[in-house]
Amino acid sequence: MATTQTTSLPASVIKNFTEITKMRLSVSVVFSSVAGYLLGVGDTIDFYVLLLLCIGGYCMVGASNVFNQIIEKDLDALMDRTKDRPIPGGRMGVTSAFVLASILTIAGIAILYLINPKTAMFGAISIFMYVSLYTPLKTRTPLSVFVGAFPGAIPFMLGWVAATNEFGIEPGTLFMIQFFWQFPHFWAIGWFLFDDYKKGGFFMLPNGKRDKGTAIQVILYSVWTALASLIPAVGVTGRLYITPVSAIVIAGLGVWLVYYAVRLYKLQTAKAARQLMLVSVSYITLLQIIYVADKFIR
């Protein structure tokens, strides 16, 4: 019996850690940072810096998620989607979670500072906005999605800053693309999880309702995302440039995204919203892969 407890303890600790830091989300954010780094780096990839970016980035995103779950522990207990998270599920105490979040924050900032001070600064801004602004606003106003889009858009840009120690038109463009992308992505989630979010008192949709007004805004931001993604093809974004062939592929991705946004407008169903969410995740992932591949293949 003791042997079973001993072997299961590390597994439960790892499970709690991956859940409370939202491992899948954190890895996707790190992926964006890596894509930004590869776009900004010169002829030689510094794998030491890349490793620091991955570890530091995970720490920062993980810390944001832990602080978020501490603040929302009582609301998480009300929703089916979140009631079994480590804190409301009783598998982790608030004190332990706070200590973990603090350690991740300090470690994340320190590790990103080893890359350069600007990277650490943007990482710190991201965690501050997510925890201190976005999280408390979620239960008060639909504008929380707008506020949350700022820290959500930083990772793609952060990678470029890590590679160059500079902020300019290139990382600004990467930020803009991921900023616009946040809206159709999170409004799609807010749509198909509307009833569950309602239990926790979260206001995620721009109109507060699943209606055509919300769907029209989803379409508009999908269009802006698609158009912003094509700006590097015009040659006005400095070293950030994509070839016409890649631009055509990305334009096709944009049509795909907008099609599913229009489909949500027509059907106004949870299923259509879920499909749009999946398409939006595929869109940003494929876009980043195409951007990086375009740079190294041309």
C-alpha cells in the first residue's frame, strides 16, 4: 500500500502542475514565442536563448494561469468545465498555489531577463495585464476580451524581441495579427460555453448575447485578422516579409477563417461556434508555421 502511495504521489503532483498551469495553453503560447524568435533571428539560431525563451515563457504563462485560478476559485467551482480544477477540486490549497505562482513569476522574469531586459519587461507586462486587469474584468464587462487581447498578443511579438532586443514595426505587426485574432477565437469559445460561463457570471460576448450582433463582430475581426496577416507581403514591415506564394496560402487561410465566421452568423449554434474555435486555432498555428517556413526556404 505504501509503495502505491509513493509511486502515485509524483504522478498526482505532475497532474496538478500541468492542470493549474494549463499546460496545453501554455505550450501553444510558447510555440508562438518560438515562431516569433525564428522570424527575428539572423543567420544563426542561438539554441541557448531559445531554451531560455521556452522555459521563461512557460513560467510566465503558467504563473498567469495559476493566479487566475486563485482569484476565480469560487467561480470555477460553479462551472462544469472548471469545477474539477486543482483548487476547486480540493487537490491543491490556495497557499500552495500562490507559492507556485510567485515562484513561476520570479523565475520567468529572471530567465527572460537573461535573454534581454526588453523581453523580461514585456513578459512582466503580460502577466500584470492578465492577472490584474483581464481576470477581474471578466465578471464585469465584455470589454474584458479587449483588455485580455493585449497580453494574449504579446507572445508572438516577444519572440522577435528576444531574438533582436529591439521593438519596431516587425514585432508590432506580429502583435497586431495576434491581437485581432483573439476576438473571433475567444468569442467563439464564449458562444459555445455561454451557459457554463453564465453560471460563473462571466461576460465574454460583446453584446452579452448569442445573436447576429455578436456574430457580425466575429466576422469583422476575422476579416481584420486575415488582412493584417497579409501586411508583411506588401513590403512595409521591415525585415518581416513573406513571399507572394506564402501570401496566397495565407489569403486562403483567411478565407477559411472568415467562412466559418459567416457560418456562425448563419447558423448561430454552439456547434458552429466550436468549429470556428478549432479553425481559429488551426489558423494561427498554420500562419506561424508558414511565416517561419517562408523565411528559411526563400
